[in-house]
Amino acid sequence: MASVTRPDLDGLAVQPSVAVRATELARHYGQGETTVHALRGVDIEVETERLTAIMGPSGSGKSTLMHILAGLDQPDGGQVWIGDTEVTDLDDSGLTALRRDHIGFIFQFFNLLPMLTAQENILLPLEIAGREPDPDWYHELIAKVGLGERLTHRPSELSGGQQQRVAVARALASRPTVMFADEPTGNLDSTTSGEILELIRGLVDSFGQTTVMVTHDPHAAAIADRVLFLADGLIVRDLDACDAHAVIATMEELRAS
């Protein structure tokens, strides 16, 4: 897949760096006539410091693609790299280290531990890894997600939006190479969804946090620098930043084809 070049300060074209790359990704479920081909040879490059949205109808393969890119699932064919590390060549311990050090993940349903406070949930991945948080980064992150007065509260004492902010901070506590967001606003009302999308966009702009977001929401996709559309296990459209109307029009076009 071709990458868009950008001018440097001298006006010369420079190639953007790539945080995640995959070639010929294939994934199928079942056998024989009942086989479902979730991915059919997908090539993708995710540039650093950008927000890439992945859209597609149900069954298009978008969640499968994200899980393979994040090392949560293995492809039946093809390769994935995060930075210079080939994900598909790692054993279980290597995958664990990769997820710990290079990947942050935001889930639709927050996945917070109910018995822990917000702060304990945020720092849990670092604690499991036996690492201390960087104090300066931690305080900057907490200020950015707006949780300064809620750190001692447990999930049951937080609103849905606040719980998702905890999940965002947890994903970023280790300063990952790439953050994956799986339908991050799918369990929120429209007002709170807008706040979370603004937060995610701000993390890309302020911290240069490379982010890949799977979504079904055109308004969510509209905050991205790039929108990839999947259908039948293939990337069928690749758009630069566009508004929600363009996203909706593209989805309608793909459904009709």
C-alpha cells in the first residue's frame, strides 16, 4: 500500500515513519463449505503520530484485523510488524512483552477491575510488569484525561465517561508505541462519546500518540487523519481526513456495491 509523502522544512518530500505494518494478512474460521474468510490478504501501514480509523459493516473483518495487529490473535497467513519487531514470529512470552511495552488497548466495555480504585486500575499493567510509573508522565497524563479528583474512586462510583477515561489512561500509562481502540464510544451516550473522541484526538495531537480505532460511528471516524474501509475481508477504500457526511456516503456506496 502506498504511503503519502510529506514535505520537510526545506520543501523536500520525506517518507513518514510507520508504527505498524502488515502484509498479506489472512484469517479464516471453520473448514470446508462453512469456512468464513475474515481477512483475505490485507496489506496495511499505520503511520506514527496519526489517528487511523477502521470502518466496515458487521462481518467485514475490522475487529479481526485489529486483534491481529495488536498481537491478540494469530493470522493464518501474512506478517505483522510493530516498529522493527515481527509480531507473528513471537512466542507467548515475546507477545506478552510486546503487549506490555508497546501496545495500549481501549475496550468498548472499559474492562476495569471493580475492586480497584481508578489509580490502581491505571497503574495495574505497570505493577504486573514490575515497573514504576514515570512521575512526570503520569501527572501529565492524569491532567490530560481529567481524572485528578477521581483517582480514589472505584469504577462503580464513576460515570461511564469517567470509566473510559480511566481505561484510556491505563492504555497510555506505559507510553506505548501504538494505542488500539475497539469501539471506544460504543457503550456511551452521544454527549459523552463526543468528549471521549475529543480526548483521543487530543492525545494524538498533544502527545503524538499513534492510534488505531475500530468504529461503526461516522462521527468517530471523522476525527481521524485517515479512514480505512473494509468489506469482505479486504481494504476497499482508503480516505484521508474527511467529515462524517463523506464517511456515511462511502459506507452507503460500499453497501450498494
